[in-house]
Amino acid sequence: MQRKITVLTDAELITCIVQKGNADKIVKAAYKAGAQGSTIHYAQGSGVREKLGIFGVAVEAEKEVIQLIVSSDQVDRIFDTMYLVGELDTPGKGFMYVTKLEKAATYIPQEILKKFGLDS
């Protein structure tokens, strides 16, 4: 059997950096908005903490970084949902951005490939 790579070219990466303990509710909301999966890892922030401290906002250095790969037609809906649920319009709550992916690949079940006409 010949192995074949199915390359996805209509995908975008949403990255959301929030205070430790806030990722779970954001990811749950992203799933409800249509996201299929996510990766969460932990990071240590620096720089912004001191600047926001001037305004009396205490910003913890420990962060959770959420990453989701979604199709381009889902990105706005999922991004907006994550932003609102994460209350990122509040100083010190977090930051998020979207990166267009040139290509991505993973195992995709044959029935899904057929559904979208990607089998050949």
C-alpha cells in the first residue's frame, strides 16, 4: 500500500495566552464554537507585568498558552468566542493572535476525505 500525505492548505492557528487557570473555560467555549482540538502548554511571562503594575493591575507571570488549528471559515467565529469568554478586553487578561498556516498534515479518516472530495 502506498502512503499518501493529505495536506491541508486552508488552515489557521489561533494562539491565546492567558493567566494560569483560565484556559479550560476558553477551550470549552472554543469546542462549542466548532474547534476540534487544542493544545495547552505553560509559559512564564515577563515585561508586561511591570508595565501594567503601574495602573494597579496585578498580572501573574505564569501563563497558559492555548493553540488551536482551525479551518479559515471557522477562524473568526472561534477567535471571537475565545476573546469574549476569556474577557480579553480587560487589561491583564491575555493576548491572542491568528497565524495563517502554509500547510498542515495529520491523519484524516477516509470517510472525512470522501465527504470533502479529498480522496483520490
